[in-house]
Amino acid sequence: MHKRALVLFSGGQDSTTCLAWALDRYEHVETIGFDYGQRHAVELECRQVILKRLRADFPQWAPKLGDDHLLDLKQLGQISATALTDERAIAFEKNGLPNTFVPGRNLLFFTYAAAVAYRRGLQVLVGGMCETDYSGYPDCRDDTLKALQVTLSLGLDARLVIETPLMWLDKTQTWRLAEDLGGTCLVSLVQQETHTCYQGDRTTRHQWGFGCGVCPACELRKNGYQRYAV
Ligand code: ZN
């Protein structure tokens, strides 16, 4: 019934795996990314490389992969002061959330994505949110996104589905899902071209990809890969 999807695609491991999941499942898939004044533009650069390689290396998916949309959301930097957008160290706030948290970021992303999806005739929004080994972001929770699905469907007067294929997977299972979807070719694409590191490190190469190796995002990616590789 639902054949056309829009994937929230940041250029990271999770959203790249979600993009492959959507390409495997739907007839037509478009991507959307957000430029919100990230401290490191490296993620946004990775997006284009990943899309290019998906088109070149996966002939079964290439015809389904449609337009990429990049939205300018720089005003997010004005309403948040976090380690992702400012030059400051990553630490945990008193409420237990890391200061990488942009309050309500995913609510905004999905709302913008829904507006684009409506105009483009896309019925499914796909996001890489995950409750299993996340950093406690309340806007990544399943309940939040279920409620948002209802809100967006009512507000647009059109049935919109939010799919989060990684919601109950840990990072090890996310690596495994990439292999299930696209074999070792997709696993090496994820290793080489996706970016997760909060510090924006694209010079230090590890088996699990580029990154500083010590920030929380690198830690998760590294530990997940090591368990997957065994
Ligand atoms: Zn890192």
C-alpha cells in the first residue's frame, strides 16, 4: 500500500542503513538532510558520496533512488547551545542528557520532512532513531514518534507512517542489518563513507570507519562493530 518513502538521511551509519532498508522495501525512495549549523560539515559531505556509491554499486536500488532534499535549518543554532553546534566539549548535563542534545531536534526534522513528503506524494517517513543504546534523547523514543505520526497525519489530513527500523536494535545488530540488506559491499560502504564521530574526525581510520575513537558516538560504533566482526 505504501510505496513511496522519504528517508531522514544525515550521512551517518544509522541513517545510511535505514536508506538501504527503505530501498529494499519501497518502490521509490527520496532522501532529506538538514543543515543546522553542525560544527562539522563533514556529515553533509559524506551524504553525497554515499548516494553516489549507492547508485553506482547497487544496480537493484539505483532506479528507486530519487531526489535528495537539503533543508537549511540554521535557526536551530539560535535556539540551542550544544556541543554539536558550538565549540565546546561533549559532557553530560545535570538532567543526564549529553550536551550534544538539540532540544526537540527530531520533532522539527520530522515536521519539515512531513511537509516535503506531502508535496512529493511520499507516504512513509523513515528515521534511524533507536531506543536500545541511545543517549537518552526523548525525541528518539518510540512513544514520541508514534504520537508524532498521529499528529502529522491529523495536521496534514493525510495518512503518514513513521518507520524506525533500528528502534529496537543495538549497534551490533545494525551492522548485521547492513550485511543482510546489501552484503559485504554495503558493510564496507558504511565503514568507509558514513560519518558518526561527534568530533568530525575524518583522518583517523579504524576497522569500523573514521573517527576520533573516544567520543560517545565513536564508542558505540566501535563496540558494535567489534561484536559484529566476531
Ligand atoms: Zn568520535
